[in-house]
Amino acid sequence: MQFSVIFEAQLADPTVEREHQVIRDSVEQAVLAERMGFDRVWAVEHHSLKWYAHMSAPEVFLTWVAAKTTTIRIGHGVVCMPFNFNHPARVAERAAMLDLLSGGRLDLGAGRGGTEQETSLCGVDRDRTAREVEEALRIIGRAWREEELEYHGELIDIAPHPILPRPRQTPHPPLFLACSRAETLTRAAELGVGALVMGFAGPESIALMRAAYDTARAARTPDCFVSTAVNDHFSVLCPTIVLDDREEARRVGTRGQRFFAQSIGHWYGGAGIPDEAVVAGADEAAEMRRAAEQVVARLHEQHIPVRPSATATFNADHAYGTADDAIAHVERLRDAGADEIMCLIQMGTVPQEACLETLRQWGEKLIPHFRASEATSR
């Protein structure tokens, strides 16, 4: 099993000074993650999503991190692949350059960036995003395997052109797809790409998602693959804060996750601006439940069905607490089928000190525990 950290660059008080600081803080965390034995860092790509994600240029962030590290893998989790966000040929060029300069450490994920806030910024046709993402993966897989890229598809035509430079990894960096539903998991498996999975609903949900992925893998045929290089890696999001003080870790983690849930709800579901007030001594678990109830009530008012995904981000049963608490939770994720634990630490209200301490606790206690367990199994 592998371990990684994902960065959204969230902040509850988005002044210019705070925004600049959170980016610098994320770099500091990424560099520490390598020292602590993590396998990979991921960076999202979102646009104009104030509060939720200020990581609008992950190719620059990841290049800066790659220059400050030597071994940790560098992951796009993910590139917004609809053509008006990023032309597929440009993605291939930028990714190959980063893979080359990092010494072959790049992983490349694809996603839709489908909020109205984002698509309206760049003139993206929301009805085409899923098809454009899949076509982009096919173009990128082909760009790195052939002397010249030529593509004539349903949505885009590209006359013969060399795509330069070539990546360090042969034939190209591993490809992934962001997956939040059974349909996208099935499609990722059919396309022969890894899955980057939201894990807020808990280990039981992850087990069902892994089963859907594996079922599709068993039934797939090579004619649907986007590349000759098949990647079956299953990476699972894991919100986590680990401190010596169990109750403080749970308070900080739950508060951070509540901000995450409220900010994503604001842009994806039309909810209000995230509640930024932090009341000393507040019952964060109760506040999380109250926030979830507000989401359900709003959906009822709009006559929208309340699906599990609508409230999954408000589930606070995650790797919050001491190292032993986190180990117990991660063991459940491992047993559910996770190949990689993708730690979500940097949430909008979590102090930098808590982020750094969590990384240290994972590096000193959690990762060695699982490495020793794997060695014993072998």
C-alpha cells in the first residue's frame, strides 16, 4: 500500500496575504512529506472556487515541489481535461516536460472541473465534459506512443504534429481518472486507467466502489483502453489529523472537514458561503450534523432526491485522533481494497502546525506500521 498527500489550497479567510501563505504552506508540507516517507503528492486543479480550492495552476505548483524534492512522486490529481480548460496536446507537452525534469516521477489524473462557476469562466460546454475528458485521455495516450500525433475524433481533429518533449517514463506516466460514482469507476476500469476515489462515505462505501471497479476490470476488453500501458491503481481519499491529543485532533479535523463540506456544497450544490466562525469549545461533531441537516433540508425544499453522495462529506468517521486511532481507520480502508491512502490534511481551517504535526505522526508511526505489516506478510 502506498501513501500520499493531496493539496486543494483551501482557506477560510481568503485575503491576498492568506492566499499567498497557504500556497507556501502547501509547499512546506509537500517537502516534509518526502522526508516522512510518503510516496506521492497530488495537487488538484480548480478555477474561481474561492474558499474551496485556490490551486488553479497545479503544473506550476508541482514543478516547484519537484525542484525541492528528489524521490517523492508528483501527481496531477487532476488536470481539468475539457478542451477549453486545457487542450490535450498542451497537457501532453507540459506533463512530459515535468516528467522529464523530475526524473520520471509524474502521475497524471484527468477530471471534468464541472462546476458552473468553473465552466463559465473558460467557456466549457458542460454537456460535453465527460466525453471530452475521455477523448483527451485517448489523445494523450497516443501522443506519447507515436512519432507524430494525429487524431480525428468525434469532438476534435488534430493534424499530424510531433509532441515534444517525450516523457522520461516509457511509454508515458501512469494515467488516472477522478471517480466519485460507480459509473465513473466502471469507466476508469474499462479505459485501463487508475481510480482517484473520494472516500468521505467510509470504508464500507469504498469496498463497494472497489467491487465495482474490479467487476469492470474482469469484464473489460483491450479495444477500449486509452493506451497500451494499463494502470489498475486504486487510490482512496482519507481525511486525517493526527496529534497526541485525541480530542484536539478530532476537533481540528472535524472543523476542517466541515469547512471542506460547506465550501464544496457552496460551489457544487448552491449552498451558502462556508461558516468561517470558530467558536472556542464548540461541539464540532454536533455542528457537522447540523450542517448536514441543512443540506438535506435545502434539497427537500428544491424537490431534489437526497442521495448518499449529498451528505457523504459530512461523515466525520475518519483518521482523526491519535496515531493508533488513525492506524485502525486506515486498516479498514486497506481491507476495503485501497492500494493508496491519499491523505487530506490541508483543509481550510486547519492550522499549519497541525498539518505539519500530522505529517510527522504519519511518517514516524503510521507509515512504518504498515510497511512492517507488509514485510511480515511477505
